[in-house]
Amino acid sequence: QVLRAYRPPGPAARPYPTPKCPDTPKE
């Protein structure tokens, strides 16, 4: 439950926002 609040789904799941491709995971 804590992980869910700490890492929301979508582009916000990344530790830092990516201005280049926020919708595309770098993984």
C-alpha cells in the first residue's frame, strides 16, 4: 500500500520526471 502511494501509475512512477518522454519508460 505504501509503495502504491510512493510510486503512482503512469509517468509519475519514475523517481524523477522526464521532460523528453514522460510517457515512455526508460527501462
